[in-house]
Amino acid sequence: MTRLARSAPEKPGVARAMMLRSTSPASSPRRWRADWFPAAQMAISALTAALDSPHSPTRVLAAQALSYLGPDVDISRLMRTAQTDTTAAARLYAVDAIGGSGKSPQVDWEQLLSTERNRDVRKHINYAQLRADQPVSADVMTALRQW
């Protein structure tokens, strides 16, 4: 069983996070995604919208959270963050999210690499290229849910 929980009170400048919480640690990631797709989509939608926040910590956290949702994430908005965000950490996590989506072959990594100046982001771009079409594994998703 999984429930959708809202955390953080509504305050100016504080993102309201939507989190999926598993109440059955033995449930499989595939079944979890299939059974709770509408809830997962709500979380993905909220996190994707947070990429447009004027507050850089919110954008960084949203990109980082999306990096753990693997193949369910639409990479077009993440690409915009990876290309244009003013905060290197947001760009780095957007690259990680794209790499973890399994949709890397759709990305012109060389073009992104040619415009990126931050050393850490460049390393993550190279790693994302190596992952190719391998999304976040089911084992990693299980470990994260049980943590």
C-alpha cells in the first residue's frame, strides 16, 4: 500500500513537497508504479513545476527528486533546466534525472557538454552519456524506498 503525503506547511518561499510513502516494504517497484501511477504522476507534475521556482534551493531539490523517479519523468523540461538554470546544482541534478530516465539517446550530450563550464556538471554529463538507455534500476528504487 502506498499513500500520498503532503509535507511542509504552506509558507512563502517554502515548496510544498508531495511524497509517495510505501507502507509495504516488500512491494515491487514495478507493481508500485503501476498501482499508483496517478499519485506518482501528481508528484512528478509538482516537482516539474517546481523547476520554475524563483528560489534556487527549490529548483535543486526538485531536480534531485526527479532523478530518482526514473523512466516516468518527461525529459523535455529537465533539458531546459540542464541548459539554462543559473544554479550549477540544479543543472547537475537535471542531468542526473535525464540520465536516470533511460532516455539519454534522445539528448545531444555533446552540445550540452560544449556549453557547460562547471566541472562537476560536466562530469555528470559524461556519466549520463555512459548510462545510455539504462534507467534507474529496480534495485536502487527498492533500496531508496526501504531507506
